[in-house]
Amino acid sequence: MKELQEKVEEFCENYSIDHPMEHRLIDVMSELGEVSKEILENTEYGSTSLTYSNELKEELGDLPYSLITLANALKIDLESAVNTALEKYESRSSKGGLSSRH
């Protein structure tokens, strides 16, 4: 994941993409909304099974890009952060559940 973060950082530098952290957060939320919209429309709001679409693939690509730009702005190593989350969920699992409420 570190390699991907570096690739995104280099892309942003090459194209002079430098937005405040708050704008990056809004972008993450916006992209998550776009993914949600694609899934809802693709399944006719839960009436049919989800099928592959290029639009959904594009939106799913936009979401981690936005998250990576936010992590980079905050100087957070996402691989380390995900590993920490996995440890947390593993601990919760050993206590009988994976829900975020534990």
C-alpha cells in the first residue's frame, strides 16, 4: 500500500494537486456517495442483484484515490493503519463479535 500512496503523492505533485485536508475529506465523502448511488441504481434500489459495471469500477477507483490523498495530507501510513484495524477486529472477534460496537 505504501507504493500506492507514493504513486498517488507523485501524481498529485506532477499535476500540482494540493488541496487542504478538509477538502480532501469532503472528496472522500462525495466519492463514497457516488459508489452508493451506483450500487443503488445498479440494483434498482435493492430489487435486483448487483452486476458489474464500468461506472461502479470507476467510482470504486475514485474512492481509494481520495482516501489516499487524505492519508497523505495527514502523513498517515495506510498500511500501518489497516494493520492496526485488523488487530482491533481480531481482538473483538476473540471476544465474540466483529461489530464496531464492541
